[in-house]
Amino acid sequence: MTTLHREHPTDEHTHAHGPDCGHTEVEHGDHVDYAHDGHLHREHSGHWDECEPATHTEHGGHEHAHGSDCGHASVPHGDHVDYLHDGHRHAAHDGHYDDH
């Protein structure tokens, strides 16, 4: 899955993320994203990037239904909620789940 490289403007992001910052940590490949203000940030070369997928990637074979009582951590993401499951963020979309 390709990820866009969009730098988060520093004037909008004065908060330093880390293990004790209070935001949800999301393992994402070779780095950690932090859920903040409805989107995910990652540290990159001394600044923070938005860490969003560039394409629509369906997660096939997903039989578990996510919801408020499914036992997986939820992360607000734009206009929906992602659920952390098996090292991925899943979001309901048109009768299936997408990897985010």
C-alpha cells in the first residue's frame, strides 16, 4: 500500500508526539502513527507527515464485524472510525473493510 507524503504544517502542529503524549499509537509498517485531530501523523525527517493511504485497498476475508463492543481499539479518522486489528486499521466501506 502506497502512502502519500504530505507534510503537516508546523504552525498547526506544535504538539510533540511520543509514548506518553496521550494519543493512540498505531503501528504502521516501519514506523508509529499517532491519531490526532481525526487523522494520523508520523515523524519524518524532523517534521510530521499525514500518514494516509494513497489508494483504496480492500481487506479481503475479514469475517469479524467491528463496532463499539468488538474489543478492538477505535481511532477517529476523518468522517469515520477505524479499528485496530491484526496490525492494520480497518474501516467499514460499501459492505467490506478497507485497510487504512
